[in-house]
Amino acid sequence: MRAAVVAAVLALPSLAAGQSVRAPWRAQEAVLGALDFNTPGAGRVRLTLESVGAPQRVVVEHRGATPRGPRVIGAGTCETPCALYVTPGELTLRAEAWRLRDTDITFDAATRPSVLRLRAASRTQWNVGVGLTGAGATVLLALVGFALAAQASSSGTSLPTEAAVGGGLVGGALLAAGVPLLLLNRTGVASLVDE
């Protein structure tokens, strides 16, 4: 029973961060009737894809509206560093790699050849950051709740000053350690510049 509870608690940060065990687009390598962004073509521009750190598997799609709903007009997949030949306009990009957080973004492709650099956000560091930040916030909220309850109570019990200061320092330290991990492990585009 105790092992099941520990496993559930350890799984919470990855669920809260929206991480999937297996990305849904992995099985779909090609979309029938769509432009192949892996090869040059008329009206398309070169998009060089790079990743800070580990290589990432990337899928880029251009979607359009039809009477039946959204449809993939063009798609390409590669592993960074690589190049795709995309149509200018709004594109959807998804990227994944072992031990990295999945990226799922929409961006505007330029009409000129460009270089898109992806962030390589650590899944483990992100989860640790979520845990530390949550623990720090919990400690601080518990201190505030106890202080408010003590003021409302007529019995005169209060939290000793040393305990309040110690708890505040612990909560602040947990937040100070967790927030930078969250900020440093954001997913998305690190830069998009002309080639």
C-alpha cells in the first residue's frame, strides 16, 4: 500500500506538467495527400532546425481549414540538426527526445530561409522544480494559516517566533530552489532567426 502511494505521488508532477509517456504523433509518420516538407518544392523555404543540447525528433505541420474540419496540408519530420522545406505561414511544431520535455507549439514561418533553435528542457529537472515549488508554497501557506487561526483563537496559543522564522526560511529556500528549475526548463523556441 505504501509503495502504491509513493508511486502515485512521484507520478503527479509529470501528470501536472502535461507529459505523455508516448507522444500521439509518433505512430503517424506520413499524412496522405500532404506536401512532403522533407524535400524542396515550389513556394517553400528552408527551415533549419537545431536543438540546444540533445537532438530532438521534430514534426512540423501546416494545417488548413476544410468543411470537415482542420486538415494537414503539409508535413515533415526529422531529427535535429536537420532542415525541412516549409510553406510560409503558421506552422505547428512538435518535438520529443529521451528525458526531455515534449514541445508542442505554433509559430509563424518566415518567407526567407531561417534557423529555428529549440530549447532542450529536462523532464527530470522540471519535475523536481514542480515538487520543490509546491513544497515551499505549502510550507508558507501552512504558516500563514496557523498564524490566522491563532489570531482568531481566544486561547492565546501562537506559533513560537523561532518556528515561524525557521518555517519561513525553509519555505523560501524551497521556492528559491524550485522556481529557477521551472524557468530554466521551459519548452519551446530558444530563437528563430534568418539564415
